[in-house]
Amino acid sequence: MSPRPALILIPGLLCDATVWKEQIEAFASTHEVIVPMLDGLDSIPDMAAAVLEHAPPEFSLAGHSLGGRIALEAIRQAPRRVTRLALLDTGVHPCAAGEPARRRELLSIAFAEVMRAIARVWLPPMVHPRRHRDVTVMGPLEAMVERRTPASFRNQVDALLNRPDAGPMLASIRCRTLVLCGREDGWSPLIQHEQIAAAIGGSVLAVIDECGHMAPFERPAEVTRELCRWLDVREVRDDSAQRGG
């Protein structure tokens, strides 16, 4: 019997495997699911290199938010090893004017107070407004952010502020690619994903309705369905419940 194909799911800023919970469970029977944690690194190229160092020779790769940027860097470093690429609620542009001050302000809160304060300030804009009072959504996400540390947050902020411009390499991507976002993602808006999909030849754009930036967790059934199509596997979680639907 041949080994199961590998599926690497990279979490985003202040995230861990929580954001991929439903997808991890959904694909456990068909894939070797790997969720790397890169808290000790402070650059996207180093994060991508660490993913590649511990990955099998070939694998499918999905990244959410910051994880999408890491995934793009991984495919730049080793394009032949990535057989399929999924980019969820992410971006490709370099650091924008005014962004360093906003990120440093959040970082100062993390060190001056506690990560719970970051969860309360940073998290609500990442989630569809209808779910702000839904404890089944906000509770696990808040706990996830609180598990991060100010030091790991600083590493991620430094990585983002010094991130490479991934736009020029999009046209070189040859593997099967899915570009997905929540329609109401205010952090990484739909137009951004339309531009990414247009730049990657043959890619598929999927838009999840009534969904913010945390698409894999907010709308797990719809996201898993799109990932099933991307992976060419039969839908494995027909009974997945919608969060806050």
C-alpha cells in the first residue's frame, strides 16, 4: 500500500492548528496532515525553509493569511516539490505605508499588557460581524490568540514588516492552485484575491459568503468542500456543521 500523500496546512498570524481544526479532521483519512508551527523564526524566507526542511519530497501546500505568504515563499524556494497550492485569505504585496506603525502599536499592547488584550483588539475585525457574539466561534479563537506569546508575536510582526514582494513570482506558478477568501474579509479583501488568481495561470478562485478573514474556522464546511475539489478527493465531511450560520 502506498503512503498517504502529504498535506501541509500553515496557520496565519497569531494562529495555530485551531484555525484548521475541521480540515485536519476531514483529511486525516486521506492525507498525512502536517501543521507546522514556526514561532521561533522571524523571517518569511526562514519560515518557508523550515517548512521545506521537515516536509516530504512532494506535498500539497495550503497557507492561511501569513501562512499563505510562507507558502508562496516555499514554492519560490522549491517549486517542484509543491504539487498543489492553496492560498487562503492572504496577500502578496510588500509592506505598505503606515503598516509598521499599526503593527508596532499592537506589539506594544502585547508586551505592556497580556495576549488577552490582543485577542480583544485584533480578533473582532478578523471575523464576520455576525459572529462577534458567537461564543462557539470567538471562544476558541480568543483562546488560540491567548496561547501565543509576545515574543512569538514579535517574530511574526518582524517577518511581515520585512516580507518579500511575492507578486512578481505568481506567473511562474505551474501547480494546481486554489485562491480562496471570505467575501467580507476586511483585512485581505476579495479584490486582492481576484488579482492573485488572475496572475496565476489556471488557478481557481473561491469566495465564501458571509465570512471574514478566518475562513477555515468560520465556514469550515464550505472551505473543506473547496479543498476537496482542489485535492481531487471525494467530499469527506458532508455533515460538517456551519459555525454561526
